[in-house]
Amino acid sequence: MNKLAPAGDGRWRLAPHAHLIVYEAEDGGELLTVYDCGAAQAPPRAQVVGHLVRVDAAHERERSPTGYVVKLREDADLVRQDGEGPDHYVVRARE
């Protein structure tokens, strides 16, 4: 499931107040679930199997029992990092 708007090759637009829920598996894998807003009570916008390497945008990070939550505070894109592996992603602030 990926309903994120494309922003170029290997890039997708995230909502300004998007929440990324990162579930950490025991084998070291991660599942990224993207919501447009934590308060919207809408289904997720996307689910991606991969690793969130870093967040280069204004955000808050909270630990949870199964991983962590990244709450964005500005417009950003989810960017695939091909050099680090096909399943590595970075969140970058939109210029």
C-alpha cells in the first residue's frame, strides 16, 4: 500500500504533520507506517518495509513498546537511499 504523492525518482511527499510509526522486528527489520496526521483517525497513507536511517526535518521522536514514532513539524519527503541499500529511507525537509 502506497498512496503517497510522488516527488521524483525514489521520493514521496509527506504531509506537514505526518506521523511515521516505525515497528522494530527482532530480526533487525523495520516496518514504516505513514499517517497524514496523528489526530485524523484515517487509515495509513503508506506502509513500507525498510529502515528509517535518519530524519533531516523538524520533528519529535517518541519511543513506543514496539519501536518509535516520528512526528513531523514541517513539509518533508520520504527519500529512498539507493547507496545504502534498497530498503533504506531518509526523511528530508522540502526546500
